[in-house]
Amino acid sequence: MIARLLRFVRFSHTIFALPFALGSMLVAARGWPSWQIFALVVIAMVFARTAAMTFNRLADWQIDQRNPRTVERHRLVSRGAAIALLLITSAAFVFTTKWINPLCFALSPVALIIVFFYSLTKRFTSLSHFFLGLALSVSPVGAWLAVTGSFALAPLVLALAVLLWVAGFDVIYATQDHEFDRAEGLRSLVVRLGVPRALRWAQALHWIMVAVLVAFGWIAHLGTAFYVSLGVIAAAVIYEHRSAARLDVMGINRAFFMSNAIVGLVFVLGIFVDQMFFKYS
């Protein structure tokens, strides 16, 4: 049952959002924070992401059953089990933030509203990709607040980079459902602009994301290790768009998972090396 639940919420995709939260946490702490904060940030992230994905599955329950690409996912668990999972993970997220600090606890319902709202947006706006980006951009801000208990410019700039990154790769992912979404009356940039123009938009968003990451490094006073990681991230972006340009399902999935996993892991590794080994150099 647990294995089916993990497949239902695509638990492996947690790797996309978690590195940016961890990177933000390392910069906020100017090194390694306490193990308690590290554990609480990771646990809160996992609960929030699982709750958001479960809400998405429930919101799209009927739509996904009509989509040949997604019809199998709802045979994994019952709707009742999905509702239970949503309630448990939402409550667990809020409870976890209570152990972090009062500000994170007070903002936890707001965070849940933001990550849930994305699932409704493709019914009324072609900019739904940006709402998904907004949902994931909460993670670096939340991690910063967990360490410092206050807002700052650096995590907000990083949040913008995450928003652009996610919006771009979600446009690529949406090309798989171009015809289905059009037939169902669902909104996306792919439906509105067509596949070639939408992919050009995705590419532009990703290059702007790289520029915003440069700005984040400057604002956060990061060093050479971080900027070297940006070179690898730029290469992953190029690979992602070359794969997506082939317009085959295998290429899109490869671009979606492999390239984005590389982006997240290289990002947090660059910050880890910078903050743990070179911050005093």
C-alpha cells in the first residue's frame, strides 16, 4: 500500500523542490544549521509536497481518468485513501512548522493554500505553469524563515528563479497533453500558443532563470563554487531543450526528470561547497 501511495504522488519528484530549500537554508545559516532545523525543513518539505500532489490528484480525478497518459495512476489507490492522505500530510506539515518557529507556523496555512491553488488554475488561465512555479517557490523562502525567522531579499530572488525554472519545465511537460488539454478545454501556454512557440517561451524562461541565479549569488555573497555550478546548470538547460525539441514522450520525460534533477542537485552542491569550504577564503 505504501509503495502505491508513493507512486500515486510521484514521491521521487520531491527531488526537484528540495535542493532549493536546502540551498536557501545553507545560505541563511552561512554554513550548516542545527541538525534539528535541517530535519524539520526536510520533513516539512516532504509533507507539503505530498499534500500538494495529493490535492492535485483529487482535483484532477475525473480528468486524469479520461487522459490515456494518466489513467493508470488512479488505479493505485482509492479516492478515500487519497483524501485520508491529504488530511494527514496537511496536518503533519502544519504540526511540523510549529516546532520550527512561530512565523513558520503562522504562515503554514498560507503555504498550503498557495500549493493547493495551482491545481485549479488550468481551468481558467493559460498561465497555470507560473502558478506551479509559485507553489514550488515557497520552499526556499520557507527554509530561509526556518533558519532566520525573518524575510530577506536573497530568498525572494531565489524564489523567482525557482518560479521561472518550474514554469519553463512545466511548459515542456505540458506538450505531452497538448491535444487532450485542447479537447477538454484546459488552459496552458501550449494550448494557447502551439507547441513550437510554447517551447521557445520555456527556453526564454530558463535563460532568465539562469540570470536570476547569478543575481542571487551576488546578493547572497556566494563564491566561485556556486558560479561554477551555474555553468553546469546552463549545460543541463541546453540538454533539456534539445531533448524536448524532439517532441517524443521519452525525450520529454528524460528532459523533465534527468535535467531537472541535475539542476537541483548541482545547485545545492555548489552552495554546500561554497558555504562549507570557501566562505572564509
